[in-house]
Amino acid sequence: MSQNGIAISVKGLKKSYKNLPVLTGVDFEVKTGSIFALLGPNGAGKTTIVRILATLLRQDSGKVTVNGFDVVSQPDEVRQSISLTGQFAAVDEILTGRENLTMIARLRHLPHPQPIVDDLLQRFSLTDAADRRASTYSGGMRRRLDIAMSLVGNSRLIFLDEPTTGLDPEGRIEVWKIIEELADNGTTVFLTTQYLEEAEQLADRIAILHKGKIIVDGTLGELKKLFPPAKVEYIEKQPTLEEIFLTIINQKTTV
């Protein structure tokens, strides 16, 4: 079990590929039941962190615990307590939506899958399309089904690695609503994204990964304090997260 309300604890995390450092000392914590957004440019190492947290990749050094379990010495316990949704919807397009969910329920050895499947179909507004092949689904519907599959078994922590990549604005808003509902129901959400608006809209806490380290970690309000004061002309314009992000990155690059 997670201790002291901390779902994820990362201290001194390092990882290199073929002697090329990717993570050079990453530190952060994620509170239980919160939405934590990890931002960073392509190649910054966001997916590497997710893979280490999900026990799919072993770190070179550092202490990492997920839901109170060590990812190296207790990988089975970690896997049983989490779900992972990758950048691309991992649904079987030959199967129907209902069959996809039933398959995952059986893989998780749930004794009575049908009520769970029916509930998820309803929660994700897929009941009408439940018996259609997933190949006929829109991008937003596939992503909703993908996240629903991740929730079979009521995992306490869900990793969403760029969950709205490739979705149109309407599909993105649908996924945002689902993420907010997850957190409202007590699920911890670890979100990686390239959409700064997404982090601004959803996250309780935001971290920026740059050159192998977390250079900023705080609430949106705390990050706004790092931005130069607004110039008061006719009205005071508050900085967007995108402006804050670019300012912080540029400051770190020029130091």
C-alpha cells in the first residue's frame, strides 16, 4: 500500500541507453488521488520514466516506489496495482468493444466479468456501440475503449502516456472528462502530454522534464510565479502555461 498519501516516489532516478544519458537524476512525488502531469519536449525521457514506473524497463540507479512497492524488488505487486495506456490505442480491432473488455477481464482472472464490462461500457458512453467491431470506432471512441480496458480491475493508479495524441478537439475533451472522473473517484492519474493546455486544464501538479532532470515541479499557480510579472496596460494578462514552459526552458538553456 502507498504510505503517507504518496502513490509514486522517485529519488535519484538515472537511465542511459548505450552510454547516452537520458535521465540524469530525477526526483518527484505524486500524491494519491491526484492528477500529475509530466511535460517535456520529444526525446526528453517522459516515456522512459513511465516504462520504469510500470516495471517495463529497469533503471540504472535510483529508488522508485509505486503504491508503496519497490519497482525492482516487488514488480509483481506494482503491476497488480496499476494500469497503463500508451500513446496509441491498444484495442483489438477484430473484436467488438464488449469483447475487448471481456478479454481483459478474463486475463485479470475476474470471476464475474459481465457486470464490470456493462458498467464500463455505460461509464464511457460505449453501450450503443458495444457490439460493433472496434475497427468501426472513431479515434475518440477507440481511446475511450482503450482507457476503459485499463480500468478493468479498478487499478489504484493509471498511467496515461500522451492519451490524446492524434485526437480531434472533441475527442480530446471527451478524454479530459474521463480523466477528471477518474481522479474524482480516487484514482491516481500520471499523465504525460505535449499539449500544455491539457496539463493546464487537468493537473493538480505539473513537472517539466528537461535535459534528464525535473527542472520545475509545482502547481499551476506556483509555476505562474516563475513567470515575469504581467505588464499592466489596459488589463493585466495572465501568462499561459505555454508561455511559462517556454520561459523556463529558455532560462535553463541559457544558464
